[in-house]
Amino acid sequence: MSKKIKHSVAFLFCEPWEVEYLKAKLKDLELKFISKIDSAGDYKKLQPFSIISSFIYSPFTAQNLKSLTNLKY
């Protein structure tokens, strides 16, 4: 029997209705909803997450993504 890996997911810039929908559908995951990313310190908040869900207007750079060492997806 294989061990199920529990992922932690950060969702960025979600609308309130999206938060409720995602919480209801993704009960088996650790979820965090972040409404703004402005500075390098804000990116540190994302460090523990293995999955980040973002929209195209999110202020990510290649350097920001490289700093997220736990990121899998």
C-alpha cells in the first residue's frame, strides 16, 4: 500500500466565491489563500508550499520561483 502524500497549496488572488468553492472541493489538502504579493518578504510566505496556483497577472519572476525550493507543481 502506497503512502498518500499530503500537499500544501497556496492560491493567490482568489475571489471570495472561489475561496469557498476550493475549500469545499479540496478538503484533503492544506490550503492557504493569499490576496497580495508585493515584496520579497511576501514570497517567503510561499516557501512551505508544494503547489502554487496563480493567475497570469501575478508578479512572479524566474528568480522568485527559484527561491521556492519546496515547489513541486
